[in-house]
Amino acid sequence: MFKVRAYGGPSLHWTLQSLEVEKNNINNAIAYLNVGGGLDVGIVTFDLRLDYGLTKVYDSAGSESIQLASKSNIITFAVGLVF
């Protein structure tokens, strides 16, 4: 027997600690839109999720050392046991 599921929604990630060199350029809060799904087969569960970045990770305004102003996209795959 197996179960299929889908999910989606927003998430917010906070930066708790960063290197001193980059501290002024990292956005403290980064917003994501999550889309994913999963499959349960017996006691084994599989999940696949895409976190699509909505805000920039680095704010490169006024910084010559960091020329990065991109958004972060994350793909997560997880396998687990249900008990």
C-alpha cells in the first residue's frame, strides 16, 4: 500500500550567523516559495521539494568585494521511516 501527497506554500529563512566579511551584505531574511510532493511505500517515505527563492541572498549595493546579487533555489530529497 502507498500514499501520495503534494504540498506548497511560503517559507522564510533567517540568517543567524555569518562571516564578518560578509555580514553587512547578507539579507537577514530570505523568502521562498515551496513546492513538493512525497510518496509513502509501507514504512518508507520519500519526499522531493523545491524551494524557489523570492528575495536576493546578498545585497551587493555599495560593495565592491561581493558582486553577487542572486536568488537561492534549493532542491531537497529525503528518505525516511514512518513509525
